[in-house]
Amino acid sequence: MPNSILKAEDIQKAIAATTNYQAACDEIYKNLTQCITDLTNPGANFNGDSSVGFNALFEESIKPRLDTELKTLTDGLKKMLGDIEKTLLEQVDPDLGTSNRNAGGLPIATKA
């Protein structure tokens, strides 16, 4: 099994990817909001009670979730990645596993 060591640059790449994902979602959200506004504006082809109901659904049910839940998710991911970086990369010796396996010069048991 190949030895895999998590590096600070891996964490930074993951944080950057999370930031890029949030930015892309923000742009899609902005476009969606504009589309709903255009669709339900007075004078649009979609009007009347159906338009009012659709706009209410978007404004009262969908938009609040899009406003908060995605940000909560991406902020949580960034915090988790930062915590991993701080607790694992800054405090743990990357050679600790090898040292533990070879402690006291005892032979390492192998699976049959």
C-alpha cells in the first residue's frame, strides 16, 4: 500500500476549491434570482395568481435556504479543513506512524 501523507498544500487546494465552488454557486443563484424576478414581474407573460404563488414559493421557501444553507455548508467545510490543517499538520509528526511501528526495535507483525 503506498504511503500517503497529507500536506498543507493539499488542504489549501481543498479550501480554494471550496471557495471557487461557493463563488460559482453565488453566480448561479444571482442568475436564478434574476430569472425569477423577470418571470414574475408585472407585465411578464407569466402573471396572475400563478405568478404570485410561484414568486411566494421562491421568496419564502427556496430563497432563504439558498441564502443560508449553502454558505453554512461551505463555511463548515472551510472550518473543518482549517482544523485538520492546524491539528494534524502542525502538531503531529508525519513520521509518527513509522516510529510507532518500529518502537523498541521489535519486528512488525505481518498478515499472512
